[in-house]
Amino acid sequence: MSESSGEGSAETSALMSAPAGDSQRERPRRRSADTDSAQARQEEQEEEEELKYGASHVIKLYTPVTLCMVVVVATISSIKFYREKPVTYLLYTPFHETSDDAGTIAWNAFANAGILISVIVCMTFFILILYKYRCYKFIHGWLILSSFMLLFMFTYIYMEEVLSAYNIPMDYITILLCIWNFGVVGMVAIHWKAPLFVQQAYLIFMSALMALVFIKFMPEWTTWVVLGVISVWDLIAVLCPHGPLRKLVETAQDRNEQIFPALIYSSTVIYSTVMMATPEDQRQEGPVRPARRRSGGDGSDQEGGFGSALNDASREERAARRRQRMEAAAGTQPPAGQPQPQPHAQFVEDEEERGIKLGLGDFIFYSVLVGKASSYGDWNTTIACFVAILIGLSLTLLLLAIIKAALPALPISIAFGLVFYFATRAVIAPFADSLALQQVFI
């Protein structure tokens, strides 16, 4: 109240003593009104841009998910090796479901799922502790070793089975050269720099390859129980206040750092800009033009959505940048008697990756569900699970647009997939078979 009365008295004295001062007082007001209107226009433009930008990247997210599931389904349908019952199983599934008793099979499946999810939980907290204490070399070394095994050893097994299934002769020297070139390019693309589509292609292939490993070397009912349990864990790890994945993302945001490569599929890249910061440039509005585009391992693996989380760029950071631009736009030229500031070069790196990011674990378990359904040879069930995954992903993206916070991508899609699988296999498939036997067509 005192400040308002003080400003009113000052304006009254100015009006009364010097009318010329009125125009001087009005200029800051008009400048402030222009700044407010410019800020409102800027916000409207950014909201419209976000809507178009987000819609395009949602569409771009469907393509890799669909492609990964298609690769897995095509492989299982054409290569007998991935449909046969394995001789050896994963180390984390010691119970092999060899009994004919339903109760024994059930507790074997839940025991295997409990052991596997316990390993996943321990590893998640272990990575969080290492990241919290900045043990980056150890984490990157472990990820590089995992990528190396997938791109070389498991790719060799996959290539050998493909050549055997299609009866294609090839000598070992040619195979080794192909594996060497494929693996080296993949390591460079994932952990260093490469065109974005090359990196995305390698991430999709690695996810499909890992899904095939799970389908091949996990017992049948253990696979279905693991899908349900991993969805619950994904929900807890991302949405709980002290969930490990949420803490990991928040820590990376606080440090303004990128999360590790080989874990996140991103639909966009980072733009970096070099510009001259002059008084005239500071008063200009609008986005800064990109001068260089950076992609590759350090470009597509930024924080948002580690593991199974979907995340967009922080609105608070964008609002802070808008305020800085508006404050710069409201600045005035220094008096004529003072020296003009010299332009200086300034490197501005905008790490706001506004595309949608999806954890590779989501790719893997989506493909495990659809691939396991296709292993029984029922295309009705396979297509039903495929549609269910995309419906669940669409609902997750809709919630992401409403909530504007990191969300787990597995629970809704896996829940829809499991419901569609058992409903189709138990109800729709027998009904369709009976119609076919009786030659009744609808």
C-alpha cells in the first residue's frame, strides 16, 4: 500500500511540474506492455509448436516399436531355433517347469520371476548408487561390455541360425568380417557419434535380439509371470517419490547431465548453437537458429525416460529461458556518454531435447509379449497382442500429454497385451476354429 501511494504521488508531482516528464514516464509503461504482448505471442507460438512437434514424434515412436516387434515375430515364424524348447535356460531361472502338475508349474514360474525381478531391482539400485557417486567409468564400461556381447556374440548366433534356416552357404571368414564391421559400426553409433537413423536402427536390432534371447531361454509360464511382475516394478520405480528410476532421472536433471547411452531410444537430436551476443541480438525475440546438429550416442540418450520412463523437456527450464529473452528484450541502450559494449562470442548449447524418449527395456518386453504369442503359431492371438501394445502405448502417450511428467511405459501396454492374449487364446481362437470346422463364415 505504501509503495502504491508513493508511486502515485510521484506521478502527480511530475504531471504538475513538468508535462514533458509524462512522456518519459509513459515510455517504460509502453515498453512493458509491448514486452508482455510479445511474451504472450511467444508463449502461444511455443505451445502451437509443442503440439505439432509432439504429434510428429509420437508418430515417429510407433514406427520403431512396430519394427522391433515385426523383426521378432518374423524371426520366430521363420527360424525354428527360437521356437524349440531350450536345453539350457537363463542363469536366473533355475526352475525349468518340467512337471505335469499345474501347481508345481505355477510356483516354479513365480519363483523364477521372483529371482529375476530381484536381480533387476538390485542392479537398478546399484546403478543409482554408482551414478550418485559419479562412478561413470564403471557404468559406461559395463554398458559397453553389454553392447559388445550383443553386437558380436549374440549377433553371430543369430546370423548362423538365419543362414542355416534359409540354407545360405557362407564361409567363416566372410561371417567374421561381416560381424566385425557390423559390431564396430554399432559400438561407434551407440557410444559415440553417428547419423541418428543409424543409431536408432542399432538400438532397435539390439532390443529385438535381447527379446529373442528371453523368448528362447526362459520357461514358458515364467515369461508371462515376468511380464506382469516387471510391469508392477516399472510402476513403482518411476512413480514412487523415492523410486530408483525417478531418482536417477532427477539426479541427471539436477546435474544437467545426459544419462548413459545404449539405454534410451530418442525420436530427436540435440541442437547446439554458436552466436554473437550483442546488445541488438539480445533484444531480438524468437528461437535461436541452430548452427550445428549433434546426434549419436551423446545426442539421443539424454535423461528423459531412463529405463521405462517417458519424459518431455522441462517446462520450467523453457519458462526460465523465455523470461531471460523477455528481460533482454526490455533492455535499453546505454547513454550516449558511456562506451558501447563490444560484441563477444558466446557458445550457447541448448540441451532441451523435446522429443519423446522410450527406454529400450520397453522395446524388449513389448517384443517378448508379441513374440511369445507368435511362437504358438496362432496369428489371431499375435495380431491381437500387437494391437493391444499399440493401444496401451497410445494411452500412455495421452497421459504423458496431460500429466507432463515422466511415466512408465510398460504397465498399460503389458496389461492390455496380457488381457488380449488370454482372451483371444481362450475364447476367440476356439470360436474361430469351430467356425472354420463347420464352414461358417461371418
